[in-house]
Amino acid sequence: MLGTTLMPVTLANASIDTLQTGIPAGGLPKTFRDAINITSCLRIRYLWIDSLCIVQDDKADWEREAARMAEVY
């Protein structure tokens, strides 16, 4: 459908338990799926997507993880 966009999945306190059991690929935006596919083809085991790796509604988690980003990137 033209003009329809998929809302990105984000990690929040309310979604932690659900997301830890798995995220259906079809529920992810195309850019996320493409990044996952490329990472897999390159045989890279982990992919950092901020909205899935940092609890978005937790200021302390943001501060802790933002301080570590240089290690990840």
C-alpha cells in the first residue's frame, strides 16, 4: 500500500521480555532486515541497532550504552 510505513521495533521497558524471545523478521523495517542479511553474509555474528540494543525509555541505560558505543563501532 502506497504511503504505508512500518513502525520500527524499539526496545523499551515494556517490550524487553517479548523481544528477548525473538523478533519476527517481517516485523522489522527493510533497512533492519537488509543490515541483518548483509551482516550474516559477512559472517559477522552481532549487529548493533541502537533502537534494539538500548532501552529507549531508560535514561540510565542510554547513558551507560552511549558511553560504550565507541567500543561497539
